[in-house]
Amino acid sequence: MIYSILLQAEAAPQGGGWMSQLILFGGIALVFYFFMIRPQQKKQKDQKNFINEIKKGDTIITIGGIHGKVLAQDDETVTLEVDKGTKLTFEKTAISLEASKKMADKK
């Protein structure tokens, strides 16, 4: 009986499976792009636009959780007033987009 099953397995047509595998891998690549790569690129673009649009007087939050008001800025740094008379300088990359948006939504 086992011998007849093995003979039937050998008689099965070979080939033609590579096309379905190619379509499967192509589908996986598309899903990976639309659910992983594209949203990350959009998030980075939004973060860059947010940092470029910061102006004096805006209230922001750093990635470390420090709340402050923008006093001055240059190409790479932002100076924040965190308390009366206390000024701290941060890299622009240390500004949190998500926390700043949540704070703006509460107002």
C-alpha cells in the first residue's frame, strides 16, 4: 500500500508551482511596503515638517518629556524657557511630534 502511494506521488506533474510562489512573494512584498515602509516614511516627513514650522512662542514637548516655550532657534538647536528665567537648549531632533500634537488638541 505504501508503495502505491509513493508511485502516485511520483506520477504527480512537477513544475508550474514557481509561478504561484512568485505571486505569493510579490503579494507579501506589497503588504510589507504598504503596512511597514510607507507609514514610516510618512511619519518621518510629518516630523520634519513639524520641526521646520516651529516658531518663537510655540509650546512644545521634548522626547524626554520637558515642556517649554520656544524663545529662539537656529538651524540645529532650539532654546526653550522651561520655568521663569530657566532656559535650556535642545537639538531640534529632540522635539516630540506626538506629544506636541496631543498638547495642541487639549487647547
